Amino acid sequence: FVSYQVEILDWKTKKQLCFLDKVEPNATIREIRLMFHKLYPQWYPARQSIKLDPKGKSLRDEEILEHLPVGTTATLYFKDLGPQIGWTTVFLIEYTGPLFIYFLFYFRMPFVYGLDERFTSSPHPVVNLACICHSFHYIKRLIETVFVHRFSHGTMPLRNIVKNCLYYWGFAAWLAYYINHPLYTPPSYGKKQINFAVIMFLLCEAGNFSIHVVLSDLQRNGSKIRKIPYPTKNPFTWLFFFVSCPNYTYEVGTWISFTVMTQCVPVGLFTLLCFIQMTIWAKDKHCTYLREFKDYPSLRMPIIPFLL
């Protein structure tokens, strides 16, 4: 076989960092990352971005050298992505915070609302119900992180964890402060409003979990081949007939239900921000599906059936 020579340059300065001789044609980008790592131990594979063009997209681990538009002397560009952290660790940190922060307000810690004895418990049953639902939501997320999710990208930049935690932890504190406040007033329509919201909350949580299981099954045995997700016999997955990202649809539904249950303005604002962010993600995912699959179902919308 004809061996390849691979030259790796710095993406900014175009300075040569290394020259790999006698590289096999069927070598993957992952293998090239490992060769590069041996020469530069400080740049482990997860923080390497290897590109064909300095301003282009990073090459995927599974791409094969001889299938790339390069000659037998290939020039690749390296960019340092900075310190990385695994997605499982990211989600565990992000979701554990809100769980415990909420309890600080629910148990009316003296440093939160004051030392008056009447502040130690709430007379409204909906406050207890809200705590149960909020805790259930994040415990479910933690369980999914450990046992269900399969991540196509193994890591994210370490610096992003601070931003993400400020978002999740900060909003959890803001919601909890008002829901558990001594002056909190229960929903206007009483038990009917609360019971309806709880039923919707549980249905959306069940739907969200069902979708995550379907998406996880697409990547069984470590497969990285992209596939179109389709509905199964589980009725909660039938939303796949109409939207590309039903997990986001159910997630928004969960927070709308929580807003109705608590009738709390900060929860409503958090729900609105969630909807905006998830719509952006859903549109991006939808466009990726349309670009990669010519036979992608034409009836599907990104997040809201027939609308958006």
C-alpha cells in the first residue's frame, strides 16, 4: 500500500507542529489524534480539533485518511479546544445543584427568610407538591444521565460548566425563593388547577423519558451512525410523527405544567427562556436531519406540531 505523510500545522500561525511519516491509508482521525498526543502529551485527544481547513469544521474521529480530499502528503490543522470535561460529569453537576438548592428554601433555612418561627413551614399543600415535582424532575434527569443517555460528543469545554451552572442553579434558587416564601399565595383556581397541572406534569415527564430511551437505542453498542428516530409502540413516542425533537416538546410541557401548578411569575419566565433555547436547539437538529437524510419525514416540524 501507499503510505501517507501527514503534516499538522497550528490553525492560527500555520507553524508546523509535527510531521507524521508512513501513516497507513486506513488510519482514522482518532488514530492521528493519538499519534499527535504522543508528541504533545498536554493536548489529549478530547481537546484537539483537527481540520482540513483552518476555518473549517473539525473532522470526526471515525473519518478515514484516504477518504479525505487530500493527497499522499496531507496537511491538517490543529486547534486547542482548551480543558475538557465529560458530558456525564457536566450533567451530574448541573442537575445535582438545583436539587439541593431548592431544599434550602423549602426547609426555610433561617438565613433565607429570617428567624421567625412561623417561617419554618408552609400552610399550603401545593408548596409540598411543588417540591416533590421539582425534585422528581431533577432526580429523573440524574438517572437518565447515568443509565440512559449516550453522548455523541464525549466532552465540552470546562469553561462552559460555570455558565451552565449559573443558569440552572441560579434559576432553581429564584424559583424556590418565591414558591417557598412565607407570603406565597396558592393558585387562583385551587385544587382543580393544581390537579390538572400535576397530571400534565407527569404525562410530560413520562413522554420525555420515553423519547430519551428511543434516542438512546439508536446508538446501541457504541454505534455513531446517524439514524432517523421513529415512533415505537409506546404512545408517548408518537409525537415523532409530527416533530423532530419531541424530548424538547415534552420538556417545555413539563415547565408549563409547573408554572400552572405554582402560578408563579419567575417559573413562567424560566419556562419562556427554556422554550426559546429549546426551539433554537430543535431548529438546528431539524436542519441537520433534513441535510443528512433525503427521505426525512416531511410532516415533521422542529418542536411544535404543524407550527414551529
